[in-house]
Amino acid sequence: MDIILVRHGLTKANKEKIFSTEDTRLDESSYELLEKTKEKLKDFKIDRIYTSNLLRAKQTAKILGFENFTSDSRLNEMDFGDFKGKSYDYVFNTYDNFFKNQKDDIFHIKYPNGENRLDLINRLSEFYDELVEKNENALCISHGIAIKASLFWILKDLSAWDNFWIENGSITVFQIEDKKKLIKALNIL
């Protein structure tokens, strides 16, 4: 079975370097890229489609031609808590102590009123474990840091966290065969 992950299209918040909110919409400039993603998805057998609960993931599903999908909050982007809706510059300048402390332990420090990276990895892992039990090829439309965290459902060396970046509209594929989990493709554009 394959788990096919697609990062949502580009948003205005992505372009303006703002921590997204639940109702962040896709930017019109993402439509052309998502048309290319749509073409590439024709190469995959998809039994079921899932999206995060966030608007930009649902919009991406519809642009990709999928109207019948199941939303699951476990596919949501990392919960950045109090930082949502604020610019990166403002947050990095205002909460510099948070980021200094986070450098010492990026997996356990929670964002103020949000979650930490291990919370994210654990909720995604629970979701993927359930998909494996269903044994169906699933397309999951999610978010950059969520897909990056998904890699650690397979990889066990958390020190590799900074070695990955997930592009908007890109496809990442996990193949599960005989309970063996493989990263088959990363960042197909």
C-alpha cells in the first residue's frame, strides 16, 4: 500500500511569512502548481482521500479534483498556539527566549498554548498506523511541517529533523509492504 502525501498549495501567509491560522486560504498563484500536482497524481492508485481540517488543505483537495474526502484533525499543521496569525519577524523578535530555549530541545518545548514536535509526530503516527490497518492506498493532503514530521513515523533518528523541507504542492510517498515502511519519494514537483 502507498500513503501519498501532498502539501497544500501556496498561501498568502506563506508568501508574507505569517504563521497560518485555521482559515488561511490558498493564494491564486498556487493554482498553476496544483494543476501540475494533479497530473502527477494520475500515476498513483488512490482508494481514499483524507485532508486536514484546515481550509487550505480542503481547498487543495478540490483543486486537485477531489470532492469526496474525509477530514481528520490529526493531519493538521503543527499547532503554533499564540503565534498563529502573527508575522515571523514579530514572533522571532518578541519571543526570542522561546526560540533560544527551543534550540536546546526542539522536540519537547511546546509553543505557547500550542504543541511540540513530538506531539505532532505522535498524532500523525497514530493516523498512519490506522491507515496501515485499513490497507488502502491513501492520499493525504496536509501541511509542510506535518509532512516533515510524518517522515519520523519511519525515521527514528530525530537529529535529522533539519535535513528536510517540504515544498508547496509537492508529493511525498510512503510505501508499506509486509509491515516494512519505506520513504519511496520526497518532494515530487
